[in-house]
Amino acid sequence: MSKLFQVYGRWVGRRPWTALAAMLVVTVIAVVGFTRTSDTADVEDAFLPEGSELVEAIDNLAESFPDSAELEVMQVVLRGDVLSPAGAADAAAATNTAAAHPELAGYLFQDRPATSPGHVLAKMLAGPGGDPRSMDLASVPQGEIDAAIADESNAALAVFLDEIVARDDAGRVIGGIGIVTVNAYGDPDGLAEAQLTVDEAVKQVPLAELESARAASQGKSDKESDDSSQSSTRNLMLVAFLVIAVLLVLFYRQLSDVLLSMGGLILTIVWALGFQGLLGPDGLGLIGAPSVLAQMVPVMLIGLCVDYGIQVTSRYREVRSGGADTTEGISKSVAGVMLPLGLAGVTTIVSFLTNLFGDISGLADFGVVAAVGVFSGLTVFLTAVPAARSLLDRRGEAKGKTPQIRPIDQAIPGAGKLVQSIGGATVRRPSVILAATGIVTVVFMALTTQLGTEFNSTDFIPDGTESKEDAVFMTENLGGNTEPVTVLVESDLSDDRTLRNLLDFSAAIEDPSQRPEAVSSAITNSLGTYFADLPTELQAQIQGELTPDDSSPLVIDSDTIDRVLELMRSHDPDRFDSVVALGAAGSDDRTILQFNALTGDADRTRELFADVDGLWFGSDDDITPVANEITSLEVTDSLTESQATSIMLTILAALAVLILFFWITEFRPMLAILSVLPILLVLVWVLGTMVLLGYSYNVITALITALSIGIGVDYTIHVTHRFIEEVDHGKSISEAINTTMSTTGGALIGSALTTALGFMVLMFSPIAPMGQFGLLTAITVIYSLIAAVVVLPPMLVIWAAYHRWRQEAH
């Protein structure tokens, strides 16, 4: 294998133009592939597990109830006293402006009229049989409003009013929400545009009392998130590149090396994104459309691949400082680092590809793209960068210029002395270092038992946007955003037990004392509400079918139920079909129950899911609650659980690759365990640090633990390989450690500092999880460096000493 590396190194060193031409061809292919990149995949399509009950329910809703499957609540966020006469009038006017806007006309869900604190007060004041629309709220005395709220006949309305009015800790009214229910009707982009237009119209409503009114919607949140994310991510990436470039200038002290490393990073990202498009749905069709997770690939590649550039440059300078010319320097440096870089790269690639064994397509595609990106980085930094370095130095030599060769460890002030002192301590007291490491690890392990899995959807809304301000206002003062929940029931409606279960479930939701905490309204759409809207005569006829005489109990047999359902459908077939889908013979019927619920709190949403199941006395397979928040929670839980499994597979895969390699090449499989063990410690340290920082284990932080394996294995393999290389050259254990630490260790310090500071730029992202990702990645890099240059060397010293003792004993 070493001969193969030497042949490759000589090819790059002696034929740089040929190497660059080959890189150009691949780049052209990647650019063509980039033009075939598909639009971002839906979260549900990418991250819900295949065969998920929720996915099946969403599909069944779209099939049977297209007019009810895409319900969405627009909330008119009102700030100020909405229970004062003028404030109530302002609330009603702002909400009516939203509901009556012509752009929204085609998306209104007609079965749910718009409402607000002003609408509810008008209904209270109008009384039974009165016309709330005729009320002039602004002219009503405050005393009459207070009396109407306190009137026992308005108790049900008062409960609902309390749910849409915001109060501070002292009980003072500070705002409220108006509710406008809409439906995308298969045109989500059109609805999003209409929601943005409506928001502008609501802001223009003249207000006599309220401080402000604006429309909060999914369309507005998505637009603000996209705008903020694109601009901030682009700016932060540029700043990160700038930070890395400045640090590389300090380490390299040679502008051409900086430009080559930065160019290598850019080329790596171009290749990764290009082959993502080439492999995607509009290319070869081997992977799905890019997911939101794919946006993390360029960031991860910067962290993984910047080390490749530093290692290649460090080895080249080391060889040149020994008197080699340009061609020999490139040939030997490429051949020398191909093994550790290739081994680290293959291990990382295999680790990413373990995502293919899961049942989440978005993670599998992410693993493929990340693996392609790592392979691209290896190819670029082992071919294009050294070939370009060769051409530049040859040109300089032709002009009689002698390049200044400065080893990397000497470019970092104090790095040389630091790594030498670590090397000396490693040789003298390896057991002390390992004991101290064990104590620290035990402390962090104890902390990991306190790691939570909280998730708040508002965290993913960018800071500084109106959507974030409104979401925080509603979460703090109203318990969260309001969102429609659709409960899909799939069972035989002609079965007496199914009908009774529907009645019991509906009664529980209607009763504020029984309904789950997250439920914020009575049932807004169901077979029961359809029945309540039927003419009195038809209701009486149906009651007569169900109860032939007053003395008999409720009689429900399948023939009677079938007859009643057909009678109900005959009155308004379209409306009936919007809540009931009668199945063919031998298949279940479907019906829906819809109500509003508060979102934004993952624990509360989990409780809602469990409570809904608890209120249904039939089979759990009969009922599935569906809502955007439930989908987000399912996605998050699936990703987090999958990442936890993937971490174990990644560790095992990395261990298997390294054992196989060290067994075949060195007959020393124990070196694989020594290289992986420090990474396990890094995982514990990172999880413990998350507790100290108050972070939870979620989909973003789960990626950090996976990334720590990729970065950590890269670092430890460099140290292990260089140490074995020096020992095989006849050096003593002390000399081997000192040489390893002063060369590879110094380069790793430069690589780690560059990567960590580059990632820390992400802390300034307006999206909180992205900021957490930046900080945790930086911490992970530093921990990986400590594991590689402090924890691993004592293990290698003890291992080497043991083997020498055995050799001498025999």
C-alpha cells in the first residue's frame, strides 16, 4: 500500500498540470450537477420515518378530507387593552380586515367565522337572538362590558374569551389575539403570499386604543425565517471564512498557502453541492431532494477539511526543511500523509454512511452527501492543493527565489514549547495523566444524567423578526400559538362502540375541566357540529330513529346507524363529506374531529398526544391526532432517536475500519481501540458540557456528537500513525513521542484553533440552535484536540512500553 501512495505522490509532484486538469474535469461535472439541484424537500417527506403512523394519517387526510387537511390559523396579534370599549372595537376591526381581505377570500375556511375579543364581547352584549354585528363596541360603557363578562349566561363565552386575552402577572389586560382560519386548498404558496399581504393591511388599520395589531401566520414566519437565515448564514459563512483565512495567515506566514487552503475548501464545497445535485431527483435519482439538514454539510466540511490542508502543508514544509526540492517535497509529503488522512477520511465516510441503515430518508441522504463531501475534500487536498503548490514553487525556483520554510509548530507562539512539555509529561507520568482524565470523565458522566430533551419550536424562529416577537408574546402571555388539530378516526362508524367513543371523546373536549391542557377551544368541526347545524326538524327525525320512544334507552344497531348517516348526508352532501368518508364494504370509515390547541411547548404537545389517546376508549390504532406542531415533534424525536442509534453505529463502524486496517498493515489491532477510546471520552465531555451550558439534546446538538467522532478520529489517527511511524524508524518511545508532538501535534493545534474560532462565528446567528451548534462545535474541536495530544499519547507510551517489554522478555 505504501508503494501505491508513493506512486500517487510522485504523479502529483512530477505531473502537477495533469493532476490539475483532472481536478478541472471533476469540477466541471460538479458545476453541471449543481444546476440540477432540486428544491428543498418538505420536512415530513425527509424526516418522518418510513411507514410512520403519522405519515399514513396525513396521507389519508389529504385523500379523504382535502378541504380540511390543510387548515391553518392566522392570528391577529393585538397589544393593548382588548377589553376596553375602544380596544375591543380595534380588535374586531383588525380581525375583520384580515378576514375580509380580497387576497384571502379564496383561502378562508367558511365553517369557522373569524373571531377576536371584540367579536366575543359583541356576542355577549347582543344576548340571545341579538345581532353582534350591529354592536358599536366603542360606545359601550366599560361597566356594561364588565357586567356582560360576569353574566352567568355568558359563562361558556367567558371561558373562550379568557383563552384569547393576554394578561400580565398582575392580571392587567395587555393584549389578545384574533383568529382567522384558512385552508391552503392545495396552493400553499398562494396562501403564503396572501398572508403577507393581509399582514400589511392589518398594520394599516387605524387604532383608537390598542398599541399595535399585526397578522402572525405560517407564511410570514417562513418568509422572515428564509430571509433572515439566508442573509445571516451567508454573512456568517463569509465571516467564518475570513476568520479562518486570518488564522491561516498567522500559522502559515505565507499568503500563497493561505489562498491554496481557502481555495481547497471552496472547491470541496462546490464538489459536494454539485454531486448532491447530480445524485438527486433531477440527476441520477439516487438520493432525494436536499433537506434542511443538507445546509449543515458545507459547515461540517469546513471543520473536517481545513485539517487536511494544514496537515499537507505541515508535512511539505517538514520535508522541504530537510533539504528536498519541490518535486521531492510534494511527492514525499503527499505519500506521507495519504495514509493517515485517507484512513481518517475513510473512517469518517463509513461513519456518515451508517445513516443508510436507518429508516429516515433525509438522514440517509445527508449521510451520502456528507460522505461525498469528505471524499471530495481528501481528493482536493491530496491532489489539487499540492499540485498548485508544486507549480508555484517551481516557478519561484526558476526565477532563482528560495522559499522560506517555517514549520507549522513554530508559526504559533509558544506551541513548540507547549507540545514538548506535554510530550515530556506523557513519557514521565502517563498513569497520572490517565488517572486525571478518568476523574474528569466521571464528573462529566454524572452530568450527562441530567441532560434533557426539551424542544421549543419558537427557538427556530430568527431573533429580531416580528414572527419571533409575536411568538414570544403569545407563549409568555397566552400559553403559545394557536393551531388547529385534526383527529383522524378510522373505524366502522356503524359499530355501536365507535359511535359511543366519538360521543365520549367529544364530550371530554367540550368540557374545559376534562380537556387536555393544550386544547384551547371546543370542537370546531366534526360530525357532531354538522349535526348541530342541521335543521330542527331533521334533528328531531334523527333523534326519533335513534330513540323510538322516550322510555327506551339509546338504541344503536348497524342498520340504524347506516340509515341515520345517509339521512344526515342527504341534507348537505358536500359538508357531510368534509367530516365523514364512508368506506367501501370491508374497509374502515373515516371521520375527523377538529379543535384548536396551543403550540410552542414540546412537553405540552407530548401530553396532548397522550391525552388524546387516553380520551379515546377504542383501539389506539383507530385514532391519530395531526397538527403541524405534532409533525415537528415527531420529526425532532425521530431525528434525535435516530442520531442516538447512529452514534453507536458510527463508533462501531469506525472501530471496525481501524481494527481491520491496523490488523492487516501492522498486526496491531489494539491501536484501533487506542485511537477510538479518546473519542468516546470526548462524547461524554461534550454531553456533560451541554448540561453545564443549559442546552438540551435535540436534533442540532445530536449532530454535534456525530461530528465529534469525525473530527476526533481524524486527530487521533494522525497522532497514532505518526507515533508508530517514528517507532518503526528505530526511535525510542521518548523520541517518538517528542517528534510526534512537535510535528503532528503542532499542526493539530493550528488546525483545531482555526476550526474552533471559525465555528464560533456561528454564535452570532439569529437562530438560537445555530448559535448553539457553533459554540458546541468549537468546544468539540478543542476537546478532540485535548484527547489527541493529552489523552492518547500516554496510552501509546504504555502500549509501546508493554510491547518492548514483551520483545525483550522473549
